[in-house]
Amino acid sequence: MTSSKFSPAPAERSACVSECATPGHGQYEAKHVEQFDGGWKLTECPRCRWEALNLQCEAGVRAAAQADKDADELNRDLLATSITPRFRGCTFDNFITDADAAKARALSICRRYAEEFAEHYSAGRALMLLGEVGNGKTHLACAILQYVVRELGATGLIVTAEAIMQAVTDSFRSNAGPSKSDLLADLAAVDLLVIDEVGMHTPRPGKDFMPSLLHEVIDRRYQLVKPTILISNQERENLPDYIGPRAMDRLRENSGLLAPFTWASARRGGAA
């Protein structure tokens, strides 16, 4: 997956100029490459890797080179999701339910959405995670994203509604960066898009272009039959005020799913 305004490539830091021990390979620039788990990986001789992958060599050497290449590609795709360091450790297994039926139901819906993603992808089926702030919606959305990237080789992205609006607003002010069309194309390109923090701003009738912008994002993915996950602390009947009624219909169409998060916020003494 290529980098974009919303999907960053792994950061790199120059380490040193190294000398490869293999005759004829000479010097190469070693770099530290950002890893999804928070660490940094030191690159090795690129010619050694190329030869291991492309020339006749021992099976073990080729297998090791291929495993290293696959790990680099997975790391790239995970970082491109824009999952922040706070949520990179979020999985289905470490979502705490405390034997609470509502939490267990939300976890089950999200886990099944991930495990059955091939079907949902084919149908372009959306999922809405709705409930109070601080009760685990982003945790489970990031668990879904990581699952589909790690297990299914899909591409994904999580971005806040505010970040989308800010990026489009910036595109109006400068000709140097991506255009609005470029930004919408980036949001439409991934296999799974998660739009977080929908409904956090105060609607301004007649002056607020957030609903129309989110409608454009959701509608474009709808036209391409691509699934979208929407996260909001708003109740379902209030969502059209923030995304527009037509976008709400798009999310509900084709048996769109809803996971209600009805318990108290973990930040105020709940557990999630």
C-alpha cells in the first residue's frame, strides 16, 4: 500500500554506512525503519536480499529472505492504517468484558465482522459502533483493522471525521498538497475505512459542511461496494445531523450492522 495524506509510510532514520561481508557487495547505507510495535529495525545489505529472493540459493536462505520481506510488507501495511501507538496493542482477546452481557455482545459482533470480512467486503456491508465516549469502540475498531490486515492481507485506515475535514480545508488553502479529489480517492482506495469521532463537533445549520463531506466519503465507498465502519457517541436517530440522511441510508443498506456500546465510560470508572 502506498503512503498518502492519511496513510503514512514507515519512518526511516539513517544509521551508518556498512560494509557487506559478501565479496563484491561492497558498502550500503544502513537505516533504522519504524516498526508497528514501536521499535526500529536495522536494514541489511539490499543486494544480499535481492540475490536470496531471485537467484539460485539454499532453500533455507530463500525462505528466510522471503519471511523478512513479508514482515516488512506487513509492517508497512499496519503503519498505513494510521492506528496510533495507544491503540496498536488492541485485540479482541484483551478487550475486557467482565462477564457483562452488553460488552460480550459488542465484542462478538466486532469479532464476527472481522472473521467474516470476506463476505462483508463482497457486499460492501457497513458497521456502526455507537455509544458513550471511552467505552471501547476505538479499541474494537482497531482490533478489526489489525485482523483484516494481518490475517486477510487487506488494506485499511482509521481516521477521525475532524481529520478528514481539516485535510480538505487545507487543500482549499494551498495548491502544493493533495486536492480534495485526491483526498477522497485515498479514502475510497482502502479495503476497510474506519471513520472515528463522528458527531464530536457542534452542527451549524447552513454553515456546516461536515455532513456533506462525510456523505461524499461514505457515498463514494458505497458506489465502489466497499465497507465502512463508523464510530460515534451519538445515538442512531441523531446521526443524520452529522453525516446527512442519505449517508445514513447507505450505512443501513444491505443489512448494515450495528454494535451498541451502552455501558458507562471506562474513563469514569467503567471497564472496557
